[in-house]
Amino acid sequence: MSGAELSLRSAEPGDLDAIAAIEAACFPRPWTRVMFAEELARAFARVAVAVSDSDNTLLGFACVWHLPPEAHLLKIATATAARRRGVGGALLRHSLQGARAAGCEQVQLEVASANTNAVRLYERAGFAVVGRRPGYYREPPDDALLMTCRREWMGDLLPSRAGL
Ligand SMILES: CC(C)(COP(=O)(O)OP(=O)(O)OC[C@H]1O[C@@H](n2cnc3c(N)ncnc32)[C@H](O)[C@@H]1OP(=O)(O)O)[C@@H](O)C(=O)NCCC(=O)NCCS
């Protein structure tokens, strides 16, 4: 998907149904619509959405907490039908650049060790594994990998997309 085909912007209340639908399709213990509404109201949370330019469909979202000097990536997800077309990479790049602009020195996240698609995406963005939490996830049972991205890599390693 080229940059001309999607736009990134902050999530709005009108996006909540679509965000919750993508979330429910992606995760065994999904956040609810109410939980995402709380994120929109939280002063230090940033929820970004990727939207198709052709029909305004919501393609994916990312949720980050800005707590300088650190940021925490809580969620990133792409609608199943839109995967592997650069949506997740565009959202991650956007989120990392936002954290850097907010003065964060590093971005942290936890990811299930079996989630190799996400781990690859994070590694491409400059994240490195810095720890492991055994048994952190219960559905399905898995360890969490702790990953961090340092300020110098924030948003620069993933391909740039014109117009985003
Ligand atoms: C992880 C996820 C967000 C990636 O979204 P996406 O829009 O498909 O990602 P992109 O198309 O931008 O891919 C970027 C890079 O990630 C890696 N990647 C993503 N999906 C992959 C797959 N199925 N197989 C191998 N590598 C993959 C690749 O390095 C890819 O770059 P490439 O296509 O040039 O090889 C998506 O698979 C998803 O929503 N998964 C379910 C939710 C989830 O697990 N989120 C992470 C935990 S919060």
C-alpha cells in the first residue's frame, strides 16, 4: 500500500466501533470499546488510526502512552484484510516519531514470544529484546518479550511513506 492510499491521524470517538472490531478480531482477551474510550480521554495516551483514502475504512490503530522520558506502546493492530501492506509499519513509524517529539528517550513494549509477525515488525523498527517475563500471558500461555527502542532509532528505520 503506497502512502497515497492511507492517512494517519489521531483517533476520534467516531472511530471507536471500528477500533473495537479490529481489536476483537486480533486478540483473545480484547480491550472493550469503553476501554478505548478511556484511552481517548487519558491525557498521556495517544491513539492513532490508519484510514484508507479511497473509502475511509479504518485499517488499523496504535495506542501509546507518553510518559517522558519513556513511552509505552500498548497496542498496535491491522485489520486482517489489510495486513502485510505497510499499515502496521506506518502506524509504528508515526507512533515512534510522536514519542520522540514528546521528549521520550525510549519506547518500551511487551509482546508474546510466539507473535513472530509483531516481533519482526518491532525489530525492523529498531526495537531490541531486553528481557523476558515467563508466563506473562495466559490465553494462550506464553512468555512476554520486553523490547525497547532507543531515541536514535525512533521512527527512522521503517520505510518513509510520502504524505503520512
Ligand atoms: C503485527 C501487525 C500489527 C503487523 O501489521 P501489518 O500491517 O501487517 O504490518 P506491515 O505490513 O507494515 O509489515 C511490516 C513488517 O512487519 C513484519 N511482518 C508483519 N507481518 C508479517 C508476517 N505475516 N510474516 C512475516 N513478517 C511480518 C515484516 O518485517 C514486515 O515488513 P515486510 O512486509 O517488508 O517484510 C499485524 O500482523 C497485526 O495486527 N497482528 C495482530 C495484532 C498484534 O499481534 N499486534 C501486536 C501486539 S500488540
